[in-house]
Amino acid sequence: QVQLVESGGGSVQAGGSLRLSCAASGRTFSNYAMAWFRQAPGKEREFVASISRSGDTTYYAESVKGRFTISRDNAKNTVYLQMNSLKPEDTAVYYCAARRGISAVVTTAPAYDYWGQGTQVTVSS
């Protein structure tokens, strides 16, 4: 079992930045590929970014490429999402997720084994 706890959400104006963190506990963090998803009201949960177990491979949704950066610190059991140039359409609850597989290029939610409780990000225009 892996427990995931997100933090760092909040309200920001368009063009601003936020950094989300996801702290993991329970199992060996470096055995899990990690990802961030988001869900806006009335919409399905969508993939944002993912990172391999070692951190050497990352993958992004087209909508955030060039603005968001995913990273991890295996010594701290933490994955991050740096979000720059935020837009109102980035408003959503952001979730981190963990999966036991090797590949970082996995964008479907059912493929992930563990989920955090989510953190709200609100971007105003």
C-alpha cells in the first residue's frame, strides 16, 4: 500500500505559478512511476504529466507542455509539479498517482494503482 498526500494548491491569477507536491509513504517510492492528473467540475479526470521511477523520463499532455514541469526526489519520497504561465482553464482538482510499472508514458487513470486525495488549483482571469 502507498499513501499519497498532495499539497501546494491554491488560488492564483492568470500568468502566475504554483508548485504542487505529493509526499508518498508506505512502500519504496523509487519502485513507482508517478503522475499528475486533474479534474475540472463536470469533466472527466485527465492526464497532466508523468515521470519514470528514476526520473529520467517525463511525459506531458499537450495542453501543459512547455508550461508545467514534473520532477521527483526519491530521497524525499516526493513528486512535484511546477506550474507556470497558468491559465483559467488549468483550474481543477489536481491528483497525484502511483503505478508499479516501468514506463513513464502511461496516460490512462485506470493504469494507476494509488491516488492522493487531491488539491484544488484555481486560476482567475
